[in-house]
Amino acid sequence: MLYQRSSALFKDAKLVIPGGVNSPVRAFNAVGGTPIFAKSAKGAYVYDEDGNRFIDYINSWGPMLLGHAFPPVVEAVVERAKAGTSFGMPTALETEIAELAISMVPNIDKIRFVNSGTEACMSAIRLARGYTKRDKIIKFAGCYHGHSDSFLIAAGSGAVTFGTPNSPGVTQGTAKDTLLANYNDIENVKELVEANKDEVAAIIIEPVAGNMGCIPPVAGFLEGLRAICDTNGILLIFDEVMTGFRLAKGGVQELKGINADIVCFGKVVGGGLPVGAFAAKDEIMNHLAPLGPVYQAGTLSGNPLAMAAGLAMLKAINADKGLMNRLEEKTKYLHNGIADALNKNNVTHTINRIGSMISVHFAEDAVVDFNSAANGNNDTFKKFFHGMLNEGIYIAPSAFETWFITDALTYQDLNETITAVETIAKSL
Ligand SMILES: *Cc1c(COP(=O)(O)O)cnc(C)c1O
């Protein structure tokens, strides 16, 4: 495949945009090579500036659950734009999408819309701190909650009491209020809570992790967190920015039957426009301005184009009773096909899968947390990534990302993908 135009565009972009990209994951730093510039997309396919077609397993990093340029979303946005693109005044549309979201998601009374997943998580911990009048939060190594300061803390070796900033610009003062735990390690969480008695406002977690590959919670883990929170007056925050409206129409709360105190959304909820949201029961949400003292705001929050796109998306998901099953069946089919192809060629691997999320790790042992995810062979991943790209299959340019399965994928697309893996596996 030729990427002449992409290469030229990247050269130009680098002169005026840091690294040539507006979000680092788009650069190919982890795998080498030049990012591909998208020109258009439809259904399961994305087309680049050189005219190449790819079967897309990134899908804008999650939002395109029903495929690119999904007609109801496109029509809703186009129609809405003609009536004005922003007012800074409330609109009927915002109540409509709020009502629908609340009817789909268990255990929430009110929802506030923002512009990104980052904003949703950032606001959720402010609300939790305001509500509990405590400062500290517990997050898990390898979980991503957007790029606000409190969350840019990576794991030290083993369980550390105080996080160290992994990005310059995050102050020690901020970092010390973020405690790190190991995913799927309930004892570790108990120790942290014990060591910080009455100081922890919230435990925030991706209830199915998707930002270190796909890592489902082990049996009893989420139940354990719920119990710890209940005993210690801590709020449990489910960051469902990736899993919300994807793993079930009510997200992981519905899938696993566990209630969170605050839930964060993004990605699918905006249907491809910039939307995030956070939601909770009245008792907690009523602490938010203008009802309560916890301040949170946004000039473009609840933007009519974004709300129109989100509403069309949620309506389509809500109306389609077979959707989640179809997605799971497709993902399972892909899983089996990839596993067969890799096994036939003796390629060491572990595949994690739940619903429409799947990740291929070139690791021997089970991948259950950040350390085991980091054990994967990155050289093999690089070869795999570039091999797939060459075969017209676009997966995320990092071994730490989930593949997002869209309902627009046909079994023929899946077979094409599996054939590509068979071809590449020979040289891994
Ligand atoms: C993508 C993501 C975010 C951040 O959302 P943005 O819209 O990129 O700010 C937060 N949490 C999780 C779990 C995510 O996957």
C-alpha cells in the first residue's frame, strides 16, 4: 500500500501541530511509521487520502458502534445545523436525550452533559470530593480516565501509597491525592483504604478496562469494590466512557448487576460528536451547581448538534433488541478465527474479549492487570500491526488498545480479517 499523500500531509501537519496530531494516540510512535490521514468513512470502512480502504477496528476509538456515517446520526446533525449550531440557552433536545439515557442506564436520576470523557471524569471526582468532603481518590494502574491532572498518575512498582506524576506539569500536590491500586486486586484496595482511613472520596474504575487492552474484572472484584465503598463511605465511580451503551444498553452496571454511585460516559453517547456525561442519583447530583455548591459548567455543553447526534445514536441502540447479541457473536467469531490462525503458526498469544471489545496480546500468561498487559511482546505487536495495515486492516497503533467491533462489520469482513491474520502469522 502507498501512503504518499498521507506522508506529505503529515509533514505539513508537523510544522503547525505538535507531532502533527491533535491527540497523541493518533501518531504511530509506538509502532513506527507515518500516521494515515483519513478522508472519509462509511459503515465498517475508512478510506485514506491515498485512496486505500481499510476495515476499521478503531472506529474513532469507540463511538462508531453502528458504523461510520450512520444515516440517522448524519441526518439528525444536518437537519439540526440548519436551525442554528449553538445558543448558550437550554433546548428541548437536552431533556429528550437526558430522559432517554436515564431510561436506559440503571440507578441514575439525573445526568449532566459535557464535551468529552475527560471532562466527565474530571467533574465526577470533583462532585465526589464535594459530596464526601474528602480529598483522595483511588485509581487503578493502567486505567485511563482522560487527561486531567489527577488521573495522569502511573503505577510505581507494586502498591505505592503516593503516586508519582507521569507527566511533567502535574504537581506533586495533585499527585499525592491520587492513590494507585492494581486492577483485579481487591486486597490491594483494602490496604489502601485502611492506610487512608476517612480520607478517600472515591474509587474510580473502568469496570471493564479498555485502555490496557481489554481486561474484564475477575469474579467478585467489582462486588468487592462495592462492599469496600459501602463500609467506608466512599463513592464508587464507574468510568463507562468506553463501555457505556456498548457492553449493554445500560453499560457494565447492567451487564454485571452492580450499582455505581457516579457513572461517566463519552464516546458512544455522542454518536461521533464531542460529548461526555456524568450521572448519579438525585442525592449526589443535587450537589452540582446551580442546585448545589459543586461548580461545573461549559459554554458548548449540551450543544444541539452533539445532542442530536447522541440522541439518534441512543435511540438506535435502544430500539435494536438484537444488537448486543449480534456484536458479541461477531466478536466471538473473530476471536476464534484469530486464535486458530495464531495457534496454527505457534504464535504465543492471549486474547481477551467481552461483548464487542477484544484485544490480542502477544503474551504467554493471562492478562489481568497493567503489569501482565505490559508483558506482551511489543516487537511482535509492531510486526502484526504493520502486517495488518498492509492487508487493509486498521487496528489501533498500540498494544495497549482494545479493538472496537462495530455492527457494520459483515462476516465477510471478519473472514477477510482472519485471512489477513493467517498471512501475517507465518512471519511473526
Ligand atoms: C476515552 C476515554 C476517556 C477520555 O475521553 P475523551 O473524550 O478522550 O476525553 C476517559 N475514560 C475512558 C475509560 C476512556 O476510554
